[in-house]
Amino acid sequence: MRTVYKIGWGIVGLSIVFTSCRKPKGCTDESAINYDVEAVKDDGSCEYEIYDPTAYSLETPYTLAQYLPDPFIPEDNPLTEEGVALGRKLFYEKKLSGDNTQNCATCHKQENAFTDPAQFSTGIDGLQGDRNAMPLFNMAWNFNDEYFWDGRTSTIEGQAHDPVVNPIEMHEIWPNVVAKLQADSEYPTLFKQVFGTDQIDSLMVVKAIAQFERTLISGNSKFDKYLRGEAQLTPSELSGYNIFMDESGGDCFHCHGDPYNPLWTDNLYHNNGLDATFTDLGREAVTGDPADRGKFKTPSLRNLVYTAPYMHDGRFQTIDDVINHYSVGLQYSPTLDPLMKNVGVGGVQLNPQDRLDLKAFLLTLTDEDFVTNPKFSDPN
């Protein structure tokens, strides 16, 4: 309302003129980029930032592309450039732990093919686990989609979720993690670029980490180059390969694959004759089936030079120790895998030269580029 005063001849007149109360129109949505704080009535003019992440092109090495199906990427978590970058940042983010001192890379170090050189990893409270950290690579081809030594978690997203809340690992609760990330000057914007919202939740965190982990691909070892016709194996390496593939020799291929399974693991569970009795039940603790007692997931043989110690409990310090176990150290138990058919004499009984040759072949599965790839390093 506006008041107007008019003065007439000889008489002071007071005239009040009423004008309509105007309601300024504009964008009234606070989430819009052109939000008008003065606007009372929305006029449909709101404009919004459209986040359209760039699809990530997964680089699949020749041997994996040649012999394996396409990698498994879930429909609800497609790989994007922005998502992988965010996941990489979160993989190295210490705010995920209860005291802000540890991150995923604490127990999964790139220089060790994303495992821990310690037998058992130590959490933020100084407590140790009872299993050796598994290496992280070629996870997008783990088609049974089960993770950890006992397969207790399905999906890579689930694998990324559990260590944060584990009381002997990062020992944090997800609401605290989310609050710390939400208060950070960078993360809300980065999450919005990936997921279209700056309101962070735990599902988004593990999805981003899983995107990054699916890009951790190892496929450029000497043996890969040999299969591509780019390298030659020495006589000892060729002999070791033949021993590996010989059912009456090392007989390793049943569980660990061959050139047509370049993951060098079947991603299944086996009792490989480590013990006669078990304090760690292995797969049985997940399934409840006594037939699974002492069974653990087959690890990949890639990058063994970086991933010591070996076995689920890190009991073997060297590759020689592992070869000796299968040669003369097998222990019988009721759930022993039938593939351990030489248990009666302790193992496959390789002679010293055969053991040296087998080791020479195993070392050809070393991918130096993987452990030095700057795309996988700490970006923080």
C-alpha cells in the first residue's frame, strides 16, 4: 500500500490512494541455481544444474579381454570418470576411520598389489585381525561376487562397507563418517557431480569406492606379454609352466587357472591341506555347513612377489614355503579337497629343480606396471 498526500487551494486535503499489493514472482526453489530470495510466488523459471557424469572406459588388458567374459558392472553403479575419481579419493581418505588415522590403503597398499605385508593388519585401537588382507585386483571378473577369504560378503560395495564398522579395523560408525564428509569443503560438491545430490550417505560412499576398485586391473605381466607374442620365457620358466599344468606334476591349474583363465584363481573355496584340525572354520562359519570346514577362497597367483605372506593366515613368508607345502606338507582332514590326492605321501613330491622351475614360472605373473600405476595412487 502506498499513501499519497495532496495539498489543494486554501484547503489542506488528504487523499489516500490504494495500490495493489504486488507479490514479486521468480524462482522460489532454494535448490535452483537462480533461486530468488525476494520471490514470493514461483513463476516456473527455476533452473537447475544438470549433472551428467562421463562414462568411464574400462581398459581391459588383452589376455583378460581374449579369454574372459566382459567384466561385471552392476546397473545401479555404472563406472563414471567422476565416480572413479571420487572413489579413489575416498579409498585414501582417513576420515573413514574412528580416529582419522587409517584408510582403505592402510591394509591394501599399492606397492603390495593392494594387500598388507604384515601377517595380520592392525586397526586403529592396536588390535590385530586373524587373517591376512587379501589383494585387490581384477575384482570386476569375480563372477560369483563373493569377497573375503570366507566369502561372507557379496558385492564389491559390501566388501568396501564392512571394514569401516569392524571394531578391530577402522572402528567407526557410518553416521560419523557421513557427518565428517558432509562437513568437508570438497566432498559435497564431488558427490553431487557423481550422484546428483550433495547430501551424502553411506551407500554413495561405498558405491564410489567400489567404482575405483573395479578399475584395479592387473594384466601386463611377463606371461601376459608371452601370450601376446611380446616376450619369451626362459627354459626354466617354460619347465615351471609345464609342471604347473601337469596333473602328475605340480597339478596347480585346477584351482589356480591357466592361460584360458588369466585370473589365476577359480574364486572358489578349498581345503588345501594346511591343517588336520581347525580353529578358523573358514567357509563353514558363513554357510553353517560342516562340509565347508577349513575351506578358504583361492587367491590369485598374480603378483606373488608383492603379496607375501601367503595363505589366509599369512603363515608362509616365501613362495618357496608355499611350494614346499604342496610338495611335502599336506595335512589330511575330513573336508580335504579331493584335488589334494597325494596327501598320503605329503604332497606332489616335486624335486628341488622342479620347485625352482615352478617358482620361476610363478614369478612371470608379476605385473610391475600395476603396483606403480599413478592412476591408482593417493590423490590427496
